[in-house]
Amino acid sequence: MISGLRQIWPLLLLTAAVIALWSTPMLLPLKMLVVFFHEFSHLLTALLTGGSPEALTLTPHQGGMVLSRGGNRFLILSSGYLGSLLIGLAIFLTALSSRADRWVTAGLGGLLLLVAAFYIRDGFALAFTVTSGTVLLITASWLGHAACDLLLRLIGLTSMIYVPLDIFSDTLERADQRSDARLMAEEFGGLTIVWGILWLFLSLWVIALALRLTLSRSRRAALRG
């Protein structure tokens, strides 16, 4: 019982801290990292479906875009929100269940630097990805397992909170703006709001599964304790 509580209470406190600081500048780097995951998901899907990504851009206002040619347009457009959520969840669950936190942190840093080298040309995106990648590599090299574990949990929790809010904002609250859902409606039919609702429910379902898995592990730890 005690060991289970030891696992769940730190997560609850960390989640409360993220929510409390949500509208402050302190979380902006983490939010921008989730935006990077969104755009990287578009880029990776384009590559995997035979397309040719040309550039990835990020803006200071938590926006971004990937320019690519070819590939499966349906999958490319669908991959942004859900792909960034899956990346965040994978990072979060890895931090909870693995001792490979330093390797994962270093891998994220290397990924940011590789994408910067091959696909990013504009100043803000280049500065953000190079700085973030360098910080992640330094954290993995010098600050040890505990720091990497905390950082990965923060990244994962931020993704789990950010993605549903972003879907709601982009596709339901401001359905008239250019978004992945708007492009899906224009190119494959349906309404922007319908695609938004579909992605929102999918994201909440995935998050619910992840939380269920986390609670299940905590219960097993409590029984063992």
C-alpha cells in the first residue's frame, strides 16, 4: 500500500504543479516542445508514406508548419495532434516504468538537433530546437537519472494536457482558422468541427488508457508492498 502511494502522490503533485503554472511563461518551453512533436509527427508520417519533407517551422505563438511533397495526405494531416500525444505518452510511460531515462533524454536531444540540421532554417525554430536539444543532452550527461526522470514526466504530462486543449482551441473554438482539421474537411470532406471532435475523443481515450495503466501499476505495487 505504501509503495503504491509513493508512486501516485508525486504524479498528482506534479500534475497539480503543471496545471497551476499552465498560463505562466515557465511552461512555454515545454509547450513549444509539444508543438515540435506535432510538426515532427507530420514530417515523420510524410517520410514513412513516401513523401519528401522540405522544411519544419515553429513560431513563438505556439504554431508551426511542415512543408512536404507527396506522401499519404490523409495520414499526414491526421498525425499531428495524435502523433504528438503518442510521443508524449511514450515519454511519460517510459519515465514511470523504465530506468532508461538518461538514454531517452539524450535521444530526444539528439532528435531535436538532427531535425534542426536537416529541416529547419528559420531563426526562431532553429534557436529553440538547438537550445532545447543541447539542454537535453547536457541534462542526460551531467544531471543523472533523477533529473532526467522528472524532466521526462514533465514533458509527458504537458503533452497529455496540451494536446486536447489544442485540438479544442484549433478545431472547435476557432473552427474558421486554418488547421489540420480544416484541411481535412477541405480535402476529404466533412466539417472542421467533426474532425476536431473525432480527434478530441481519440486523444481523451488514449489518455484514459494511459492513466488506467498507470493506476493499475500503482495498485500492483501497493499489493506487493
